[in-house]
Amino acid sequence: MSSGLKGLLGGSRRKAELSSSSEFWALRDVSFSLEEGTRLGIIGRNGAGKSTLLKLLSRITEPSAGRIRIFGRTASLLEIGTGFHPELTGRENIFLNGALLGMAREEVRRKLDQIVAFAEIEEFLDEPVKHYSSGMYVRLGFAIAAHVDPQILILDEVLAVGDLQFQRKCFGKMEELGQAARSVIFVSHDLAAVSSLCNRCIVLDSGRLVYDGPTSQGIIRYYEQNPLARNTLELAGRAIGDADARLIAAEVVDEAGRPVVESAVSSPVRVRMRYWQSGKLGAPAVPNFHFYRTDGVCAFVTVPTEMAQGERGDYLAEVTIPGDFLNEGVYTIGIALTTFLRGHLNTHFYERGALVLNVRDPREAGGLRDGIGYAGDFPGVVRPHFAWTVSRAKE
């Protein structure tokens, strides 16, 4: 059976509490179709309507107007623990969740070992899930949803709860589904993940669809509409890190120290983070920044050659990216703090896609393009301005 999704949402609305006569439309006039094998990313700032759209597509909420047509089995993972009964064991919840997603009991039994192995919960399979951590909930929920052989897999920001290794495992599974002509709908603020996974994206703004097309251009469109987005890391009460080290803040600034989200190819920028450490790490703390292109390619990772002393307290780490180094395009920046102790690498925190930098080429006089007269795209991650000499060869 071919799978797909076609929809025209006249809208989904909620009445505002401040006035009985006023209404708030979470979505309005959103229309798109999804062909089988498409990995669709949905991006937009908070309040744009992303989660509402997923609830409509998952049939949790009915649209106030418009219609949605879905062909094929759909599996959704929108919130931690959705569909789980806390008093039942992991094994029992697999059968319960499988039934809710339309699987026959025999089908669940055949795939039980695959689900358990993917979720990595063998040791806790027969424990009540009320004792599970949030990460275990996510691993089990995703494993079930991905193994029901869905024609359409719908995922919200919930994967951000999982650790980095499991996130990579999930992205690999989603790519596998896409190659098998299954469709994936993925909402995330992690634009590096969206760009590496999704071959198409839509941008929502104030409940309306403002872009639908290739992912790389969609990310640029998002940042054009939100010029101050993600040039500073706003934790909003989240604790990023462990008992020994925590991230406090991070930002991208220009030469004058002003936060920026965009920089000319020829201009240097500084990336910095502030973090706290307990003084009990047992090895030097190594701050590091990970630069990714919108297609998911890692441009480079930079670390300091000299680390600060390991006393308890707050620290500020900063690196300068010189001008005429990065090629034009959008880069997301991951922020991490690691230690290397007794042959083992410990990651105390890693915030993937925490910051963004749009490197643009203003085509100014005296620049590289002005010198050679070339107006097309330059391939590659970097575009260094090396010292050249060109002269007539001696006969």
C-alpha cells in the first residue's frame, strides 16, 4: 500500500482566557502533502504551531476547520511516556503500546527482541516503567514506534531527552525508514539534526506556513525571519550538564563583543561559553565547539591547547574564528565540555546545535569575488584566503 499524507487545515483554534469573544488560531490556512519516503522537518520558533500540527496529524486533536487525509499506518512519539501505564512492566507496555499503534499481539511477539535490543532495556524489561528514567522512556517509546513498520513516523522534540549515542541510533533508524519508502515527520529546535535527517522542511510562523522546500533554504529562511534567534544560548531553567560540570551560557559575538547571528566571510567572530565545574573532575576540563553545516557535515571541532586549572568555580572559554576561513552558509554550533581520564572520554555536557552562525558573502569591493569576477557558489566547508603568487614562468 502506498503511504502519504494530504491535508488542508483551515485551522485549529483555542479561545483566549482573557476575553470570551476573542479567539487564538494556533494554525491557520496550512496546506501541504507528503509523499512516501519523504523525511520532513518542521521548524519555527516557540508558539509557531509545530506541536499543534503534530497533534492534528496524530489525530489527538481535531481541526476546527479543514481536513487531513492519511494513508497507511501512523506511529507517533510526542511526549515522554505517552501510552505507557506506570504500573505495568516494560514488557507489558510494549504489548499495550503495540496494540494502541495497531499491531496484532503475534506481530508484537515477533518483534519483541528487536524492540528490547534497540531500546537497550534488557535488564529492566520486567520492571514497572514508573521506575524508568526519562531517557529509558524515550528509548522504549521510540523503539516501539519505529518497529511497528509505520508508513508515517511522527516525532516531536522528545528525542532531545535521549543521550547523544541513542540520538544517533534514532537518526540512523529514521534514515533507514526513509530509504524503505516510509515517511518521517520530525519537529526539533536542533537544526543540525533537522538538516542532516530531513530532505525537506516547512517553516511555521505564527500559525502559518511560510516556507516549504529544501531543508537548507528553509533553515536560512527561518533565521532571516528570526535574526536574533540562537546567537545566544537561553537555558530557560534547563540544567545542562552533570554533578561535576554545567553549562551556564554561550554566545557568538563580533569583534566589538556584540551578539551576532550573521557575519561576513571576511570578518572574524568569537564563540564563547561560560560553565561551572565542581573541582572534582580528576582531569583538565576541555571545552570544545562543534561546527556543522546545514547538510549535517561536521565542518570542524575546535579545542584549546591549554586548559584552565581545575578548581571549583565558573569559567569562561572563548575561541576566535578568523575571517576568510569559513565558506558562506549557515552553521550550527554544538557546545561541549569533556575530560579524558584513564583512557576514557567523559562528556559532562553536549548541547548540539546550541548556536547558529550565518556566514554571508557581501560581494564587497576588494574581496575574493571582486578580484576574480566569479559570482557562483564556492564548494567546500572552508574558503581560506591564502597568500598566492602568480608570475610568468622563466623560459
